[in-house]
Amino acid sequence: MLPHHGHMGTIAVTMTPHDDLARMPATALAASFTYAEACRAGLSDRRLASLVSSGAVLRIGRGVYRRADAPLVDDDLHELAARVPDATLCLVTALARHGLTDQIPDRIDVALPRDRRAPKVSALVAWHRFDRSTYGVGRDVVDLGDGRSIGVYNPKRCVVDAFRLRHLYGEDLAVEALRRWLRRPDATPAALLELARLFPKAEAALRAALRVLL
């Protein structure tokens, strides 16, 4: 039916920012995106501000945004993945993810290569600088969805790091992590010691603990 232009006037249809966002191509904006990615997708500063103001887009970190209609995720990890692609979860945070400690870190332990500058982020982060020559040893990647991923050290590397930095985090944390790791069906002490040889500050203490626990 054609619009009626009589005395009633033309019926106006008001588009909300949510409608405006939905009309964008599906590939234009991922569920989470950075300011730079929004600019490349064609969003002006004014349009992005309008979407944030309406609640259609959530600001989850410094220069990092998320569509309100996207599934729930860990916003802190998405911010880190967007701002620091080479970051790696380490120490207590990684130990907790692997079930090797009951401690709940009050900050996210994140490792960076020693020469890498840490950016400002909204998430509560404890930055750690690791030697670049061994930075990639034992580093796995966790898929966060929405095209984002973040590094995390595997259980063996986490145990070695706990011994290597026991002067900062305590002997108890390291020993408990080792004890729990040894209960795993795939735990091989020889492989753990082989890894520890790359970290002289950990090897002797780790050998001593294994003699007690085995």
C-alpha cells in the first residue's frame, strides 16, 4: 500500500541505533572490536558514540567495544587479546586455569617479552616480563571466539615458572602445583626436568621437590 499523503500526513518510521547496527553487514563488525576496526568498517566517531550511548555497543576496555547482542564472554580477556596480541596468561592465573592451584588471583597475570611495552588497559593486570629467548616455550593459544585468541602457558611451563619465581610467589605455591601436576595421567617427570633445563633458576629446586614427592 502506498503512503497516504492526506490530512494525516506521512507516517514516519524511527530507526534506533540498534536497528542501525543491525543493518551493517555481518562481517563489518565482529562481536568485539577495536576503535580502529570500527573506523575501517565505516563507523564515524559520532555514530560509534551514539551506539554506545544507546546501549547497542558496550565499551569493555580502552578502545575496545562489544556488541550488546553478542554472547557473554570474558571482557577482560577480550580487551587483552585486542590490545596485546602477543600476551600470554602466566603464573597464578594460568595455574588456576589448569587446576594446579586453588588461589584466585586478584589480577590477571600476563607475560610479555622483556622488550615489549605494556599498554594501558581497563582490566586489572599484573604484567610480567619474560626473556624473549624462552618466551614461546610451552605457550599455547586459547580461542576466545569472535576471532580473538590469547596465549597461555601449558601446565608444565606453569610448574617450572612457579619454581623459577618462587621467591616472589612462595615455595608452597610451587610445590602444590607440582603435586597436582604429578597426579595427572600424562605427567612425565623426565619431560618436566627437560623443560626445566632451559630455566636454571628452577631446575635445582624442582629436582629437590621431585625427590620428596616421588
